[in-house]
Amino acid sequence: MGGKMKYNKGIQRARLPFHIYGKLLVIIIVIPVLLLTGCGGKSPGDYYKEGQAYFNSGNYEKADESFSKAIDSNKERADYYISYAMNLIQLKRYEDAIINFERSILDKDNGVVRKNNKRAYRGEGIAYYRAYDYASAIENFNKALKINELEDMNQDILSYKGKAQEKSGLYKEAAKTFTEIIENNKSNAQAYINRGDIYRKMGEYEKSLADYNKAIKLKASNYDYYLAKYFLLLDMEDKEGAGEVLNQAAAINGTTEEDKFNMAKITYYKGDFETAIQMFGEAFGNGFTESYYYLGSIYEQQKDYENAVTNYGKYLETDGGSDNGRAYNQAAECLMKLKNYDEALVYIEDGIKVNDISVNQELKRNQIIVYEHLDRFDEAYKLVEAYLKVYQEDEAAKKEAIFLKSRLADSVIIKQETE
């Protein structure tokens, strides 16, 4: 009896008032939830969705914060790393982007992994492309194309691959890549333009002309397609035909702000600089920052080199301008005419980093000239030696090498006499 009473008393001591028991139950439930979601009460998925929303709205700094929190909360999701890395590309943090794409790639063979791997290889290729490492970009695009999942991405990947091949000077390979795009989609006007650009660089003008005409037929309202044909006809020494193409482009007579910017370009190429300056001034006020490039070119042709440099500089500060090796070279040449060789050298070296084969030779030639004007003959001579290994046909550079070698010899003699 006594034992029974003792047992019952134990039960009674274990019982708690309902309101206290309820609070404890809530605490027990909430603690694991907080452990899963963090102090802010958000799950990894919440942070990821938040990051996607910021990314889609163009707020890449905020997206960076949200994606980072998602990964910190769950380091096992490949899609988190991929989205984070794509955002890093927008922030121009290419090395970090590549590292995170690599983290997302898994050595497993199932549908989800294959899809994620394809997205990651594509993204890594874009990061390398933006960092001007075109060989690595092509390698990753090829890896993405070998994966059979997500075939709807292939056209985009092939387009990037073709542009990387073009930037590398692999013109035959680039033409083949754009041909593959066209064979899969014969109404892809931009692919015809891209292939036409390649044929033009290869000197295959008739093939280029056929592609430009096809693109214009598919999309007659695109001003840039007419301009591509205009430049080709100039290369073919058909000035009359080139002028007619500009008239055809002007006849589009669009009414949007973009149309007005394009009409400014047409006016520029027609040689009406005074009107073009006014039109470009209005265009960059509406967000068309490429206007700075054309204004720079106008001022350069008018020999107003200070204004030219100012406008080229503004253009190069934009995302589109930062990839334009020719703009760097033009700014540098204006500075050279102003005898501002130190600043010219900065533009030249930044332009060389862009690694655009179509303008690399001019940039490297100007680099030698600038070093010479700065009396840095030893560096100039090393550069001209390296230059001639690549551009052996440049007779002017050969003479420059002889001159620089003589200056080096004179410097040694003067030094010895001084000692």
C-alpha cells in the first residue's frame, strides 16, 4: 500500500499545470525549426528564392547576400551554387564564379545531376569568356554540349562557342559552329549575321553578302544588319551600294528610343556629324551609352582629341565598352597625339587584356611606340622582339627593332663613358 502511494505521488510530481506544459511543448517544437531556418526564420529555400528575385530585378549585390545565406544554410544544393555563380558573373567576379561552378559539378549519372552539370559547364564557359580566356570557354561549352539533357540550351551554348572561336581567330571553326545553329533553326537571323561576319573576316565576301541578305530578309527592321552589309560593301569597294544600304536602313523610320539611337548611327555613317552629335546626345540621355563611342569617333575625326578621349573613356566605363578592344586603341591613339604617353599606355595595356585578335596587333604596335617615347628602350626592344615572332610580315616593326637596338647600344656606350 505504501509503495503504491509512493508511486502515485511520483506521478503527481511529474505532472505540470497545462499552461506550463503547453509553453514547454512550443519551445521543444520551435528549437529544431530555428536550428533549420536560422535566426532570421528563413529556410535555405527562402533565401534562394529571394536571391533569384533580386537577380531577376538586376539587384546583384542583394542577390549575392541572399544566395550566400542559402549556401551557408545548405551546402549540398548544386542549383544554389550555379545561381550564385551566375550572379557573380554579373558582379564581374569571374574567378569566384568559376570556383562555385566547379563546386556544383558532380560525378554522378542521373537526370538531375546531368542537367545541373550542363548548366554549370555553360556558366563556367561564360565566366571564362567574360574573363577573355577563350580557350577555356570553348572547352567548357564543349563539355556542356556533350550532355544530352536540356537540348533547348544548345543554341545559346553554340552561339557563345562561336563567338569565343571568333575572338580566338578560329574563323573556320566559328563558321562551322554558326552553320550548326542555322541548320537547327533556319529562321535564326542573328546566326546568319554572325556567320556573315566570319566570312567577311575570312575574305569570303560573296558568302558574307548572302548571309547578310538572308538576315535582312528574315528581319528587315534591324538596323545593325544593314550596317553589317554596309561595311562589307565598303570592303568590296562598292561605295555606291554601301550608300544605298544606308538609305534602306534610314527608310525603316522607327519611332522608339532605340530606333532614334540607330538613326543617329545611320546619320553618323552618312557623314552628317553636326546632326549626329545632337542625336547621340539625346540617345545617351536615354540610356544608350554606346553613343559615347560614336561621339569619341566624331571628335577624333575632327582632331579634337581631348573631347575624343573623354567620350571614349565614358564608353569604356560601361559594360559594353569594357569589352571593346578597338575603343581602347582609339583612345590610346588620341592620347599619343596629345603626347600623353603615360595615360595612353594604361589604355593600351587594358585593351590588350581584352584579347581581341582583330585589334591586338595594333595595340601591341602602339605599346612599342609608347615605350619608345617614354625612353624605356629596353622594354620596347623586348616587346618588339616578341611582336615580330607573331607578326613576322611587319616590315615597319623590323626597322623599329633595328632602331631600338641601336638606342640600346648608345645607352650602353654612354653608361660606360660616364663610369
